[in-house]
Amino acid sequence: MRAVPLKELRELLQAPSFTAWWAEYGASLETDREARTRHERVAAELRRAELDAEASQRLAIDTFSEAGVAEEEGARVEAEAQAHEFRALEQVGRFEEQRFRTSDMWYRLGGAERAVELRREALAEAARAAHEPEKAQAQAQAAVRLAERQLRALQDEYAEEDRKRGRLWDEVEAAWERSFERSLIAAEHANRSRRIIREAEQFFREAEEKRGRSRTVSEEAEAAARDLGEAGRRRAALLQAAREKFGCVAGEAFLYWRHPDDQRAAWAVALREDASGWNLPVKPLEIYTVNRVRGVAFLEPAREGLPLSVDRGDRRFEDYFLGPRRGARREGGPGKVSSEVDES
């Protein structure tokens, strides 16, 4: 870093070589800003795309799981319907057996009724025949009573068997009814499962499309990062060229030349505008004075001769940063501080 008088520095900033460098550096700053803005935008878009793809994938998985639950429920209900169907078939077999027994009782009942009729006819003929002895009539009456008792017994037995047949048929119809009902519910579950599977497949396709979009945005983000890195390298190369061409030290915000009248001071030429980042508003290519201790933490407008703070003996900055801690009091002259410190 070479020492340059203020007048010579101002002439240097107006020289064609510097103005050409400055134009190129300004273009690099603009390129850097554009690259950084694009990189931030694409990075944010990439995060959104990745989150969107992940959310779609999770939704598809959850939906597919829901389809599995519906399918399992449908299978369970269908199994219940099949069980009721098998029970109905078993009851049909029992019903057929009972129907045969009831039919047999019906035929026997018909024979008993015919036997009663025949016994009654025999009793009537015995009563009409005057020559029939009382003993024969008594036998005919006993035969009628026996036939009637047998008929009533068969009637009771037939009625019981017929009730059993009716109950078995009612059970058959009830089993078929339950089987039919469960089949309807099973079909509904199966249809719901198929519908949910179609939805899940659609969600999977959307998730794949979004992953493809995410991959595309990722490639754009990589390209933006490369552009940003290239812009940074270009700006760094221009700062290095400034060091070599103009004999300065190049920082991120200032170019520095040594002050010719004060070994502890330097000129600082601003590379960008900043209204709030320093102790005073900074404009591009404005020249400021900084010292070794403070650096750019305290900028002063450039002037011929010594810096204003040195010329006037302004020690406020040093007193603020290098002075005693809060609550300490000075004793024994400059630079000496008592050990008593306010602990509050």
C-alpha cells in the first residue's frame, strides 16, 4: 500500500485507467447482485418445490394406506357374508331333512284319519244291525276311540314337526338376509378401496411430477450458485487487479492508500453507497480518512494535512473504547484507573 497525497489520489480516481476499472467493477457488482438475487429466488423456489413434493408423496402414502384399511374392512365383511351363506346352506340341509320327516308325518296323519273314518263306519253298521251283540258294538267303539287317540297324537306330532320345519326355514331366510346385507356392505368397501387406490395413484403421479419439477429447480439452483460463484470470483479478480494497478489495499467496501502525512492514517475510497452502515453516510468514490486503531469504524471526510481528529486532539473515540469500565474512577493522572468498580 503506497502513500498518496490527496490531490494525487483525486487525480487517480479521475484517470482513464481507474474509470475503466471502476466501470468494470460496477458491472461486476451489478452482476453479483443479480446472481445473488436469482440464487436466493431459485433457492427459495427449490425449498418450496421440495416441500411440496414431499407433502404430495406423504399424502399419496397416507391415501394408499387408507385404501388398504378399506380393503381389509371389505375382506372382513365379505368373510362374514360367506359365513352367513355357509350357515344358510347348512340350514337348508337341515330343513330338507325336517321337510322329509314332516312329509312322512303328513302321510301317516292321512292314514290315521282314514282309519278313524273306517272305525266310525264300522261302529255305525254295528249300531244298525239289530242282531249284533253289545260286545261287538263295544269293541267297535273302543276301536274308534283308539284310532282317534292315535290321530290326535299324530296331529300333535305333525304340528311339532311342522313348526320345526318352519323355524328352520326362517333361520335359512335370516342367514341369507344377513349374507345379502353383508355382501352389499362388502361391495361398498371394495368400491371405496378401488376409488381410494385411484386417488392414491393420482397423488403418486402428482408427487412424481413435483419431484421432477424439484429436480429441474435444483439444476437451476446449481446453475445460479455457479453464476454467483463466478460473479464473486470476477469481483475478487477485479479487486486484485486494483491492488496491482493502483498500489492500494482492496477490501470489500473500500480501497485504501496510506496517508502521506500520518503513518497511522490512510485514505479510504468507498466502493458502494451505504447510508446507515457507518458513522456517516457513505457514497461511492468518496474519499474518507481512517486511522490504524479505529479503521472504518470511524470515518472522517478527507482533508489536506492531518486528519481532523488528530489535528484537534479529539480523543472521544479512544476514551469510549479504551477508557475505564463503567463505574470505575480515574486516579493518579492520565491512564491510571482505580480498582474500585461499580458492581451494580
